[in-house]
Amino acid sequence: MKTVRVNIRTLANAGAIRREKRNGRDVVIVPSATLPDNIVMNNIMYPAEEIEKSFGGLERTPAPLGHPTINGKFVSARDPEGINLSWIGAWNENVRRENGRVLLDKVIDVEMANRSEGGKAVLSAIDKGEAVHTSTGLLAMLEVANGDVDYKHIAREIVFDHDAILLGEQGAATPEQGVGMLVNSNGEAQEIEVINSAVDQADIELDWAVDSLARALERRQKATVLDRMKSVIMEAFGFTEREPSTNRKEDDMSVSKEQFDALSAKVETLSEGLANIGTTVGDAVANAVKPLVDAQNTALENQKAKDDAEKAGLVEKVVKANLLTEAVANSLSIEALKELAPKAEPGKAAPLNSQYKPNAEKQGFKVPEGE
């Protein structure tokens, strides 16, 4: 088997280009696709299992402007001289395989791109909405196909090198020599055959159209209540969201009684629905927390019964010990009763009875009158 270099051209999804800020830097993200499963190009078939084994190698690879060449020969986009020639601050990421196709995003650092004429040209084309083509550079070994098939070779041991951005060309630029350079394990450069291919654009554009439609439907489903109200009102009046023509007659803008009644009914229905939102949400929340509230109330009731029983025991204890009357004991908190309880233990001295008079006179003291 021989090793070849293949450049596969595809069309980027210009309709899905988006802008973000990463690490404080502005970036432009261009979705693209490449290499469908089992596709045949230039008499070479690319098996799904070979693509599956290798597609992850595209992650974080360079996205140069065109395929870099040195002295008219293709080189790897990771080659130092190749980087100097074609780097515009773009790389590939979010590589995945969906519906039998390799999908990936090209991230372009705006500040870095503006440092080169090529990078500025790419940003300008994107801003103008012009078509942006991409071209995947890969290495593969060609195996001779056997049997009654419509191709001559099968691509094996695929190694992805980069996915380039193309401007001003419908396919990969082919040097007159038609060769590329590959460094072998001994560090020696060797020439290899270069094959330029292109994926059927009609197939790609259909994929992008389906993707755009799916996104549009998703956005419509997420329309807010106000957007829907606006739509209902506009439809009731027979308007669209486009600006009315300046040549439209005032009679065309009039509203019939039937239209007005229909609008009133629709607005009233919407108003009733919005008015009940608070009640609906409140009921839902109340039903959700009811088990928690009930459990809390039960716990509180059980604790109160326990505290009441403990207090009753303490009241009985201090009353029997003649420390307090029952009425006074009941008026105290359970904490205060707990402080008095040790004094009611057997062997503890009881307080003096209010009717008791010490024999003060025998001790040489005079008892005041009335005592």
C-alpha cells in the first residue's frame, strides 16, 4: 500500500456562524463538516470504520488559510514553516461524528486574524455573508479494492492533519508538481502523491438547510408569552411583522367589527390565563410543601406533649416537697422547675413555712409586734 495526501473540500455553514468572547477575547465560530461515511471520491472509498478510528485527531488542529506549501509542495499545517505561512489564529474544535458525517467548528481569534492580510480577508468574507469553503488535509494508505465495486482503492490508516479555510477558490489549490512532503520516522523528507477531492455540495447544503430548519423550530417553541400575545394580536388584525408599504391606503388599515370582536375574545382569553397564573403557581407550591408542613406540625405537637408531661411531673415534685404552691409552680417555665427540682430530693431542707416563728426571744432578740 502507498501513502497519499488527500485534500477534501466542503462548504462551511455560513448561516450558523456565531460570535463569542473567550478569555476576554472576541472569537468567530464557523461550523463545518467533512468526510461522510463510505464516501467515494476520485476512485477512493473512505470506510466508516476507518473514519471512526481517526476523526478525533482533528481536535485542536490548525485551521490555516489554504493548504500551506513550501517551494510548490504541500506540507503539514503543523510544520513550523507551514504555520508561518498560513496561520491566521484559527483552529478546529468540538469535533464529533453525527449522522454519518464528521462535524467540527472553526474558531477564529479576531485580534490575531486582524494581524494578517489573509485573516482580515476571512473576517471580511464572513461579515459580508459570503460562502466560506473548507478543505480537510489528511494522510491515508491506499489498499487495492477487490471485487465488483465502483472504486479502485480503499483508504486505510487515516491520519487527519488539519482543516483549512479557503477563500477565492472552489477547491484546494494544487501545486503544479502535484506532490506533498512527508517526514518519515528517520526525519527524512519524502515526496508523496496529492489527491484533491470535493464532497457533493448539494448533499452538504441539504444538511445545512435541515439543521437551520431544526434551529428555527426550536426557537419558535421557546417563544415567550409576550411574543405569542403579539402574534395573536397581529394575526387578528391581519397584519404581519413586516413594515407596511408606504403606498397602502388608509382603508386597508381599517378594522371590521368582526375582526375587533375576534381580537377582543382572544385577548380576553389570554388575560384570563395570565390572571390565573398566580393562583396556579401558588396551588402547585402549596401542594408540594404540604407534606413537609404536616410533618413539621406533627413533630411540634409531639414535642409539646412531651414537654407538658415533663412539666407536670416537676410541678408535682416541687409541690410535694413544699417548695411552692401548685399555682405558683404551674406559672413557672420548665427550665425554672428543673432548677428547683434538685431541692425537692429527699434529705434536702424544705423552706421555712410562712407561719413559722423562730425562737428569737430565747436567743436574746426581741420579736417585733405583729410577728
